[in-house]
Amino acid sequence: MTERRNPAQVFGEVAGEFDRVRPAYPAALVDDVVNYGRPGLGGLRALDVGAGTGRATEAFAAKGLPVVAVEPDDAMADVLARRVARFADVQVVRATFEDFRPAERFGLLFSGEAWHWTVPETRWSLAADALEGGATLALFWNNERIAEAALRAAMLRVFARHAPSVVISDEPVTAEQVWRQWPGDELAGHAAFESCASRHYQCQRSVPTADFLGLAQTRSQFRMLPPSTRRDLLEGLTQLFGDEVPLAIVTTLLLARRRQR
Ligand SMILES: C[S@@+](CC[C@H](N)C(=O)[O-])C[C@H]1O[C@@H](n2cnc3c(N)ncnc32)[C@H](O)[C@@H]1O
């Protein structure tokens, strides 16, 4: 039987592991997003697009923001719902961003590592429609790169040998590049948004090898490989590392304001 899986919605296959091993977003990022916007979001709620297991949802809810968290994958949404159960002001909506039909305008739209999974033809207009004039758009991604050059080169060789179709794009986006490449180029050129800004956060951290291998298995490209390729790849990677894997993590945040209508 031919497998017909949607690469945008394979994360639920490993929802628990995803939640456990994907690095948290920097606390400073959440503060920067909140400070960029109007105090108290002007009395409006925040919208989390592609909320997943709620890593970002929880961080913003913990700042006292009311959040509508939109997530299409049931297994991810189950973890999300448990995670945010203690916040009375967080609502979980099981839908894609495209199917979500809000009856309100939001004071903030944020999306962590999910904006690239939304539909290209509609994502910016849906965001512009969902936001009140002057409200904040905040898009962010963590980028985890093996911090030792020789170890990283060895990892690339293992991927090239077992899964040459996988594109390893672990070059962090620099402040110079951010408005020249996607999504900065599209956001900066969009008539509905203004006052674009970016922030970059860096840290170095060693993670247990099992967690690094778990992280690799939460990537959509990995999940879409045939099971035998996944197994060979994991065996090859396991042989490379000692107890820990040194990571350089760069988080990129893009900010913009919805222009007044
Ligand atoms: C890499 S995960 C990131 C989850 C979460 N934002 C985080 O920071 O951990 C991407 C999420 O986007 C969701 N997703 C995929 N396509 C989507 C769409 N069209 N609309 C909304 N969410 C989508 C996936 O189900 C998945 O949970």
C-alpha cells in the first residue's frame, strides 16, 4: 500500500518525544515579543498558529496572555491541551490555520517553528485578516547545529550515505540575511505589515545523545523516510557520538506590526 502522509502533519507520530526533546524557546524572546506589542495586547487575545504540544503557548500564557492555540494534529493537540489545562484563558482549537475561522481580531499572532507549514498562498492574508491594526506578528524558529566542525561533517556524511534526499539546513539566519530570505523577504514586502524587526538569541548546550537522536526523529524530513532508511540512519548516527552532543542553538525572531486599516 502506498503511504500518503502529509509532511506538515507527521509530528503527532512522536508527540511526547517532540515535547520532551525540542529545545525550549529563549525566555528573552517571549519578553521581547510582549514588549514589542501594546500593553495587555490592547485587551485582545493572542493567536498561536501551529501550536503543537504548546511549547510556545505555555510560555506566552505564563505571561498572563489569553491565547487561542490552533493545532490540526490530534496527538499534538492532546499534549497541548494537557499542558495548558491550568490556564483558564487558553483555548485549544483543533484545526489548520487555513480552516480556522476566527470571529474576533487578535492583538498578537505568534508561530513557533510552524509558519513554513502553513499554505503559502494564504498565510499572509490570513494573518493580516486575523490581526487588529497595530497588533503584532511574531514568527520564530530555533536552529540547532552541532557545534564541533569535525563531528558535524561526520554527521553530514552519515546523512549523505543513508538519506541523500534529506536537506540539512542548519546554517542559522544572520541579522544581515533575515530580510533577504524567506520569510523576511515576503513579510518586509507585504503591504499589510510595517515596523519589521528581528532579534537573534544564541546559546551553547550539550544534550544527551539519546535526546539528540530523538530530536532528529522529530524532523518531518526524517519521518517521511522509509522505515528501513530511518533505522540505518539512526544506527549510523548512534556510532558517531559519545554520551553528549554539543549544540549551538540560534533562535531567530521576526516581528512586524499590522498596519492600520
Ligand atoms: C514543528 S511543529 C511546531 C509546534 C509548536 N509551535 C512548537 O513551537 O513546538 C509544527 C506544527 O505545525 C502544525 N501544522 C502543520 N500544518 C499546519 C497548518 N496548516 N496550520 C496550523 N498548524 C499546522 C503541525 O501539526 C505541528 O504541530
